[in-house]
Amino acid sequence: MTQETIHPPVQVRWHKEAGVKYLVALDVDGTLVDHDGHMSEDVKEAVRSVAQEGHHIVVSTGRSKGATLPIVELADIESGYAVSSNGGVTLEIGKQYVDGYKIIDAVTFRPAKALAALHEKLPGAKFALEAADGSFFSTAHFQDRSFGMEAQTVSLEEILDMEAVRVVVFSTETDIDSFAEIIDEVGLHGVTYSVGWTPWLDIAAHGVSKASALEQIRKNLGVDPAHTIAMGDGRNDIEMLEWAARGVAMGQAPEEVIDVASEVTSSVYDDGAAHILRSLLD
């Protein structure tokens, strides 16, 4: 893996308000777990301690439902909410549900127009579609651990006829800079999208992001906007960091993520998430 530049932590004056229960949104890959999928004991303990004090921990990730739930379990989160598919799907976590969770929101869209335009510019790209129930369909035997399950191989024409909560486009024939330029040239309209660390594109319904899902959770919980915290390291975290009153970028985040954050913590390899979480403890 090619790591991004590691930024030194930016020290800010932030003080926990007595008696306040914060909403804490946590990205997964590069925040809670490293890029090998490992969650340190320090991070686990920090998440557990913050939850025990009554703060609202919300796992917020680009991963699908099936790949989000193992992180919820790993972090010992037994109740609350989780945001998956970059805001496309919101889960309520709780023992009262047979499977330990319930889908409370799934925002779907028709991706045909966007995908047809992308296929014309990137004829060798792979496409995968996540349906509202969490099932996956892909072209060219495209599989990824972020899907949380094995995708069923179908034709692009079949994908163009489906509704989605998220669509993934991945190219092995171009570098990240050229890929980003092509995405700009295509000029995707009527959808929300973000380019990842590699030639990987996530597409969701217009206006859907981690931030839009978190705002609905905030309202449901009755948390004051001033009492929101978010941590992340990717370009798909930008809206979330801007939404939060305290937006924290991980130390290995790229410059455009650093630029929108109110502070920077240590990298995921130095348990940066744990440092911020511990600031919430009495």
C-alpha cells in the first residue's frame, strides 16, 4: 500500500462540556482500522469507554452493510446507529432486532445515465451495484471486501436497469490522476460521487453523503449541532468533517481532507482515533 503523507497533529483548544453527550461519527478504513483491516486494542478500548459514558458512537463508512456490521461487532457497539454505503444506508443497532440491526433508511437512485457515460470513457472499467437490501451485482467477476459479500456477476446492461444505493466503478487501466480527470470530463450530474485512493469511484443518489445520513441521526437523537464530532481520512469524509462541529482528520489524510478539518490527530498507525476519543472521557 502506498501511504499518504503523515501530517503532524494540529493542537487546538477544545474542551469537553460537562454533562454533554456527544454524537461521534467514526470512519472505518484509515480511522478505526488500518488498511490491513486491523483495529488496535487501544482504539477498541477508547470506543468502548466513550460508549459506556453515554456518548453516541456512529460508525460511518463507505463500506456496504455486510462489511459494516463486523466492525460494529468488533468495536462492541451494541446499540445506536451505523451509516454505510457513504450515507446510502442507515442502520439502527440493537439487541431487540433478530439480526442485531434494522435498516431504517435506504436512499436509492437509477444509475443508468451516469454509468453509460462512464463506460464510454472507461470501456475496461469494472462496475458493481449495491441494492437496497445489501445484495451486490458486478461485471467481470468484480469482488471487494468492502462489499461484505460475494457479488453476483451480471452484464452491464442488467446493472443499467437496476436501482442502487451505491455504485462502484474501478479501473485497472489508468492511474488515479488520469482517472480523476476522466471523471471530471464526464461531468456526472444528478448523483453524488467521490474518488478514492485508487482509480475507484463511489456513486450515490444526489445529495446523499455520510453527512446527510448523520444529520438525520442527529435530529433523531436530539443532539445539538455544536455537540457533533467526526473523524475520517478519505475524500468521502469531507462532507462529514465539514458537517461536524469538531471535524478531525487522521494524520495520513490527503491535503484536501486536512484543509476542511478543524484539527488533525495522529495517523491510524499511531491510534489517532483513540487520542481524540479519550478527550471525551470524564
